Amino acid sequence: MDSSTPTRWITPAGLLPVAIAGSIFLWFAQMIPVIGRGETLRYVWEWVPSLGVNVSIYIDGLSLTFALLITGIGALVMLYSARYLAGHVHQARFSLYLTSFMLAMIGLVISDNLLALFIFWELTTITSYLLIGFSHDTVKARRSALQALMMTGVGGLALLAGIILIGTTAGTFEMSEINATDGVLRDSVMYLPIVLLVLAGAFTKSAQMPFHFWLPNAMAAPTPVSAYLHSATMVKAGVYLMARTHPSLAGTDFWLWTLTIFGAITMVFASVMALRQTDLKLALAYTTLMALGALTLLLGNESGYTITAAATFLIVHSLYKAALFLVVGILDAQTGTRDANSLFGLAKALPITATAAAIAAFSMAGFPPFLGFIGKELKYAGAIAVASEPIFVAGAVLISSALMVAIAGIVSYRPFWSRSGEPIAGVKEAPWPMLVGPVILAILGAFFGIFPETLATSLVNPTVAAIIGNAEPAKELKLWAGVNLPLFLSIATFVLGFSIYYYKQKLREILIGWTTRGPSFDSGWDKLMAGIASGSKALTRVIQTGVLYHYMVVTFGTALAVLAVTLWFRSTGIPAMGVPQVELWDWLVFLLVLLGTLLTLITNSRITAIAGLGVVGIGMAMIFILYSAPDVAITQLLVETLVVVLFAAAALKLPHLNPEPLSRRWLDALIALGLGVVTTVILLKVTTGPIDRELTTFFETASWPQAFGQNIVNVILVDFRALDTFGEIAVVLIAAISIFALLKAKPEGENK
Amino acid sequence: MNSVILIAGARLQAVLLLVFSAYMLLRGHNAPGGGFIGGLIAATGFVVYAIACGTADARKALRFDPGSIAGAGLGIALLAGIMAVLWGDALFTGQWLFIGATEDDKGIPLSTVLVFDIGVYLVVLGAVLSIAFALEEAV
């Protein structure tokens, strides 16, 4: 997309999302003073009270921080995309997806009810699927979108199971109530399953190793999407979940070790992989993974340092990473490439972009006086404060931070200031709507770095209070914390980082050698998918033979087995059966039904068999009449008539019935007789007990005074249980459509 | 089948069955009958007509596509249910209007329950006929 050509970009499709995001941002922004005082807001509307599903909004520091990031970065990204995608055929569609995503994400972070949270969680998955697959005419985009959907979808199912367990264990789905009851989940026997399931959801959404591979692939989406969903917001949903459940779930060795190990491995692996990339966008994608790993690692702990570090780093990362993604988008749009090896010295051509990139990169690399520096210092302080293995954790943080320095150089120094190659000629600065985002985000990173207390009092402290779940004060945010261990570690980071940058070409070659030889997660995914497909095909071949006879044998055989086994083990014996005292009429009807059945069994003609079955049906109808159920009898008669008429139409064309092999008839007889015996026993048992006539009495007394009808059957159908009837006629319609489709569909390769 | 007697008989029978189905539909609330039975009777009329005169003629006589009739029926039933909400009752609560009612006489009773039953009638009629016609055309 060449945005240097003048295109009309002031369109409703482009700017309406900006207005929506902006106004929601302002609405949340006016809550900062309230939340900053340490208060929380809660609104509840009952939705399905019988299931405990409420639409409840809970806003504390954590939700507000997320909501502000989502709407603030959202507004800037949407302004950016209004220009970036101006004139695109599907711009309106894009805006719709992006706005829907934003609303879902807001819902996710402000829902107090876990079931509502889950619904929004899935909505973000679906909108993310649509956005990754926005360029749906390319195979890569479709595959990446599906991969992201499957990974996060499977995680979502695990999360749902976890949420249900939480709800049954705690007796409520309101997270604020659960968090307020100390130990309700931690001390329960279901603690381990709950943690495993919730973390499965969080780890897939936040792309922790080994579920990480969908995130780099998701870069198939347009760059604003990557900036917004796959760095600043959606992938942080998993982090949000861990932070939200932290008061109830954290504090055990299991939580600590799981998060520490997964986070540390993801962090180091991702930062190493980031160095390998030459596509700037992919490099950023891996640094996002690194950040998610770091946040997971920090959330494993409970100390004030680590949680302050997590809250600060969350904000730092969103600011600089969104800015850098947007910068890469500008590079891509203005030069037509994102390859690190062909972009040099563009600072003259793109002065504003270069400045924004530089500021954001300083924050990313963790230089003073930027917010990133404070974030990094806190990470070190937090890592040292980690109770378990400070050396292991601090070492992991050191390696990944040093690599961040190198990658910040690759993304922001080389393309703009390096003289190792010729700059591409004729590159023009991006139009202002695309510059606003990176510039504001970069400046915010610098501003909060110089005035950290503004951020600390407004957002970080309330967030920490929300995560730790008690009033332990958050650690102060300071640029100069004195000469201490974190400072030395910072200096070590810079030295190591610069050396890595210097030797990056060599290191990259080594890494490419490693990764091409090693097993690939992505091809493993393909194998898994192919395996599932062939497995289900094999299973389908076994259970779906396409022969009606097999289905009938399996259905009735199963019914017989289940009923017989239940009767055998649960029943107290077969009630005595005497000869019933009934009228002569009843015996005649009984004889008629028996004759019809025998006729059906012995005939070799389809028409006769259907007529025989018709006789059985009419016998049934007569029983209904004799026991005064005229409505049922009429219906039965009409259905019998229709079946015979319809079958007569079809039977004319069907081949003659061949006598079946004797063995098959024996099997059929066995199943049929068995079912007959079992049904008889059940009926006998039912009639021996007293029959509850409560409903009958109610309908008899209420039918006329309340529903003005004397035909109770009809009154029940259309009034008392009208909703059921509505469901039934909907089923009738669906069945008719299915049969219609079956009859009208021409099987391939057949001419019938 | 090209039997004049059958065609004439089927036409007459179809008309009678249709009238009878309307009668069954309307009396359903107080006597055996109702939308389900009425729909089945009407469907029988058309199925017989289709056997005698062919499905093309039967479709023409029906005027509307059976699938659309069933769909419309479902919509009517839903509307009848929603009407209760407009009057502030729970979904599908019957709403009654007694025209010219006095102390002893209920006058002419009109109700959403009847509307609902008409919906049921149409769904059953449409569903059965769309299966029946398709079946007869397939063989």
C-alpha cells in the first residue's frame, strides 16, 4: 500500500472507530482520580440469575490500566489505520472487526462475572481470527488465522472448564467476591485442576512456550492489527487473567514454579529467536513473546517488587511496542519492505518517524530517563526479590534484556541512522494520521520516565493493590534508586547488549543454523492437524457405514443393553403378571395389532409390510380412543395414513424385498424380543407404583378458568407449554428442511 | 396416473379436507382438534391431490412454496408469543379479547393462543408437504 499517493481518508468507516475509542478512553480517564484513591467501582445487572450469570462490571486499578491501554492505544491505532487502509475495498469491514475487538477486550477486562469474562474472551479470539485472516485471499493468512483460532480456542475451552470448577468450588462466579474470600480456592481439593485449566487458557492466549508459535504467524495480519492485538492488548488477556486470579490462586509452590519456569523459558527463547529474524515485524513479534514471558514470570511471585515490576512493565511494553510496530508499518508503507538488510539511513527521509522510533527504542532497551529504564530496574529488583531462585531468574532477565538492547538497535537504529548501506531513494515522510500514534506513544514513554510518580499514583499502585489483593504498598517508581545491584545489572545489560548488536550478523547465522536443524513447532502443528483429520476420517468410516441396517442394529441393540443392564442391577424383581380384566374390545384390538405385526414379519412385499405396520398403528389409535384420548388418536391415525400414502409413492420404485439370511433374522428377532420384554417389564413396574396425579389435577382445574379452553391437550400445547410447542414446531421445520435437502441433493457420480 | 375419476375425486376430497382442517383448527381449544391435527388433515388433502394430479399441479394449487409456508408458520407462532411480552406478561402467555362480552356470555373470544395454533397449523402443513412433494418428485 503506497500511502504517498493522495487518497481520501476522511471517511466514516475510518474515523467512526477513532471517535468510539476516543470517547470510551475519556470515560475511563475520568475514573483515574477515583481509582487512584484506592476505591473500586462495581455495577451489577442480573442476567440469568438462576445460573448465577450476571453482567457485572468491576473496575479496580488492574481493569482501569488495561481499559486505558485498550482504548488509548486503540484510538491511536484506529487513526493510523484510517490512513493506512484508506481506499482499501474492505476498509469498513476492517473497522468493524477492529472496533468489535476493542469492545470485546474492554468487556473482558471490566467483567467481574467469570462467565461473562469467558464470553468476551472468546469474542476476542473470534475477532482476532477475522483480523489475522483479513487478507483472506492468501493461503498464509488463512492458515495463520485458523492456527490462532485453534490454539486460543482450545485454551478457551480449558478456561471454561476451569471457570466452572471455580464457580462450583467458590459458590459464585463473581471474581471480586472470590478474591475477597481468602483461601477459598487455594485450600480446596480442586486447586490443582483449577490452576492447570486456568493457566492452559492464559498460556495459549498469551503465547507461552510451547503454545507460542501462533503469535509470530499472526503477523500475517495488517500491521495496525499486529500493533494493537498481538502486542498491546489481546495477547495480554492471558496476563490479565493471571493477574486477576492472582489473589485467589497465587501463593503456592505450584503456581510459583509453573509461572517462573514457563515465563523464563519463553522469555529467553523468544529474545534469542527475535535476534534471528530479518523481517522487522517478526523480530518485534518475538520481542512481544519475550515481554509476555517476563510478565508471566513476574506474576508467579507475590512480593511487592515483582508485582510493581509487572504492572510497570505492562504499561511500558504496551507503549513502546505499539509505537515500534506502527513505525515498522510506516517503513513498510513508505519503502515497500520490512527487511532489516535493505533498510538503512532513512532518518533524513523520515525525520519524525525516526525520532519516534528512537525514543520508543530507548524505552525498549531500558535507557534512562525513559520509562523502560524504570521497568527494567524494577524487573531486576523483582528478580532478586524472587524467593525461589534469584540467580536463575535474574540471569534469564539479564540475557533477555541484553537481547532487547540489541533488537532495539536493529529495529530503530539501523534502518534510520546506519551508514552500512545506501538508503532507498524517493522515500517521503508518512502522512500525519500515521505519525500521531507512534509520536504520542513514544513521548508518553519518556514523560512517565521523567515523572514516574504521575504513573505510580494513578495506575501502578492501584494495579498492584488489585493483584496482590491486600494493602501492601507498591514499591516506588524512581529513576535514580541509588547505587545498588539492579544498577550494576543494568550496566551489564548495556555492555552485553551492545556486544550482541555488534556481532549480530554472526550470531544470526549461528541461530539460523540451529533453528533450521532443530524440530519446528510449526511443522509439528501441521502434523498434528493432519493426524487429527486422518484419525477422524478413520473413526467416521467405522461408525458411519451408511447402511441403515447397521444404524438400526446399533441403536436398538444399545437401547436394549442399557435398559437390560440397568433393570438387572437396579430393579427389585419382576412384578407378578396376571391376566388383565379387560373388555372383549380390548382383546380384539390386541389381536389386530398382533396380526399386523406377524404380517409385517412374514411378507416379502414392501407394500404389504407397510400395510401391516399401518394396521399396528391403527390398532394403537383404537387403544387411544378406547381410553378416551381422542386428540392423540386422531393424530396417530393421520400420521399412519400419511406414512402409508407417502411410502406407497416411494415403494413403487424400490426393488423387490429379498429374503434375508437366516442369521441376520435371528439377530433381529433377538433384539426385538429383548426390547419387547424389557419394555413390558418397565411398564409393569411403572403401573405397580402409585401414579402422581398432581399435574393432571392442575390441568383439569386450571384449563378452563385460566386458559379458557376445555380441550386440555390443546390447552397444554398452545398455552401452558407453548414454549415447548414452539421448540417442537421449530424441530419439525428443521427436520423437513433436512429431509428436503437429502432428497434434492444428487449424490456425486450417481444418476438417480 | 391418468384416471379421470381419481382426479375428480381427489379434487373434491382435497377441498373437503381443507375445509375440515380449518374446522378442526378452530374448534381445537374446546374439543378434539387443534393446529397440529388441522395441519395434518390439510396436508393429507394436498398429498392425495398430488398423487392424483401430479406434484406440479399440487404445487400450483398450493400457490406458495411449502417451505415458505412452514417458515411463515414459525414466524406467526413466534409473533403470538411475543405479543404477550408487549402486554407485559411472560413470553407465550395467552392474551384474550372477548368482543361483546356480558356477565353471562363471553361473546366472541379472540386470543393470541389461536394465532399460535395457526402458526402450528402452517408449520405442520408446510413441513409435511415439503417432504411429501420432494419424495414424490424424487421417485
